[in-house]
Amino acid sequence: MNPVAMVFIAFFVVALPVLFLVYTARRFFTFREKQLDVDARLAAEKAAQYATSNAELEARVRVLEKIVTDGGIETAAQIEALRDGPSPAPRKLSKEASNG
């Protein structure tokens, strides 16, 4: 058999499948890298949402702690001040209601 033919046969039998596997692996790992990048962004977004929610809950707990540790008289005065807030404007009676 001709040595040139042996080189071509070796190329087709060995080199082409190896090149195909390298190409496929490269595409797979590129895809996987993009997928991990998207997952990391989603995780960062969720972490930011949890941090915001956590800050809101901490503020509410601070208010509750203040209410619990505050003197009862002061808390009662604050509640009464809220009740005594600006009252709505008096309604004008219609002519029918004032005549009847």
C-alpha cells in the first residue's frame, strides 16, 4: 500500500474524530459557561431581594421592640394622638334633610 494513502487513512480514522470531539467539547463548555453565568446573575438578584426583605423585617422588629420596651403611658399617648388626628370636614346638610 502507498504511504500517502496510509497517511490519508490515518487522518480520516484518527484525526477527524478527534477534531470532532474537540469541537463538540468546546461548544459544550462554552454553553455551560453561559449557563453558569446566567445562574450566577439570578442568584445575585435573589440575594438582593432577600437583603431588601430582610431590611424591611428588621425595621418592623425594631418598631415592635420599641413598643414592647416603651412605657405604657407613652405608647397610650401616641395611640390617642393618632386617634385625635385631623378629623374630616363636617358635611353640609342638603335642603331636604334640613327641612324634613
